[in-house]
Amino acid sequence: MTTLSTHPDPSQAKGRMIVVVGPSGAGKDSLIAYAKQHFADNSKVHFAQRIITRPANAGGEDHLAATPSEFDDLKAEGRFAVDWEAHGLSYGIPHEVCGWMAEGGVVIANGSRSVLPCFQRVFANLVVVNITARPEVLADRLEARGRENREEILRRLERSSLEIIGDYHVITIDNSGALAEAGNHFIGAIEQCLAAGITGL
């Protein structure tokens, strides 16, 4: 279930929301961290820290941990601009991103393809950055995590659809190679949002 917050109204915001999506192993967290370092001194670029019902020391992205009951309380208080459930966990984008966008800022958030319709309803100025990688690269990265064997991974990748369905402004970045190559492409997309808005991308 997804909940939409209604105050302030992000559909009237001057800024832009960039939601980053892609399959496991594509390197979303690495690219976001790369861009975050680049824009560390830019007050107009904000990186949303998700609230997740997962321990803070679980690895992966830099997130704020919450218990299920804490998450439910935050949700009831209207503290999320967007929230959703996936893989047995709850995820929330803090409502403070609406304030950043109201001031004309660009916000980058780690999202999910399945919840893009919700982001689109909430944020009028939405750009989707779709991170991809070749199947063999995804398989190598996922196998290195040690959670599945290669055969299981390849079967799952064959069943998965990486297509983004819907009327979105999509920028696709192939992160099969060096992180800097894809990272600089991502930085360029953010800089174009800053300089020219969605129509200039």
C-alpha cells in the first residue's frame, strides 16, 4: 500500500525530483554516492535519505532505520512524501523533500519501478533515471553477494522485465563498466536539471 502526503503540495514545487531505479546489482547506491560526493557543496542538490524498516548496520545504502511500529507512527503523522512496501520491508521518502523542491532544489531519491506511478502523482516535475547493466554483469555482482548461486540468479534475471512502462521522462544509464563513466553521466543529468529543467534534458 502506498500513501501520499498532501502538505505542502509538491505538485506546485519549482524544483525537481529525480528518482533512481534499476535492478539489483545495477549499482544504484554506488552511483548515488558518487554523485553525492560531487555535489557536496551545492546547496541546490539534495539526496533523500530513505527511512526503511531495516537495521542501520544491514549494509547497502545509507538509510535511517525504523522498527515497523515506528514506521507506522511516522506514516500516521504524515511524515512521508511517498512510502511503499517491498520484499517484506517498508520504505519512506521523508516529507522534507517537498520543502527542498518548493525552494527550487533538485532532489535525488532511490526508488523502485513498481512505485513510479505514485512518484508521478506526487511530483509534477519528475525525472526517472534508469540504471542498467548487462545481464552477465548483473549476475557477477549478485553472485559476489553470496545470497544465490549463479544458476538461480540467471533464471531470475531471465524472468525479470527491466522495461519501464508508463509516460515518464526517462534517462537510461548503462553501469556495466567503470563507475566513473556512468557516474559522470548521472552527474550530467543532474546538472541539466539544475540548469534547464525537464524540458532541457
